[in-house]
Amino acid sequence: MHIDVSDEYVEVRLARWQKLLGLLRDIRVARTDVSDVRVVEDPLREAMSSGIKVGLRLPWLYYVARTIHLDEAFIVRRGVPGLSFAVDNDTSLRRVLVSTHEADALVQQLQAS
């Protein structure tokens, strides 16, 4: 997985195996549609407490999944902080949470604009 932040978009590009096992595709959101950006210290716990999910779920280890209503996406793993952001557009996706060692820097970059 790779997170790319440009002037126009926030893009989460998944590896092929993550797409297949997680029943997801790459996520691309316009920067103008991104809000409520924050670092989540324990993203795995937040993913586990969010209700029923579809996709790859290894409790207390790794999640590549979406909620059953498809409104939240999780690509998280144990021991790695998460970048969380809300999506404010007309799609069904409302929130994204991804584990990355660069979570702090990405939050600062996204909040700067």
C-alpha cells in the first residue's frame, strides 16, 4: 500500500493482493473533499470496534476491509499508527483509516491546506 498526497488528491494505492483479499480498490479522494484529518494511535482497535466488516480480517493483526454498509474503509495493521480522514462527497465512502509510519507528517500536510 502506498499513500500519495498531491495538491489535488489523496490517493491510497493498494497492492494487488490487498485488492483481492480485502474486496477493495484504490481509493482516490479530492483534497477539497477531505476533512477531519487525524492520527489514530491504535487503528486496529478502532477498526475492530466499528461493526461488521467484509474483506480480509485477522483480528489483532491486520485488516483490509470495509464496513458492511461500505461507508468506511480500513487498511490497518498492529503496531503502526493510522491516518484517518472523512470523505465529504456524494460517494458511499464516508471515512478512511490507513496504517502508515508517516501518519503524523501526512496529517500536517493535509491540514496545511
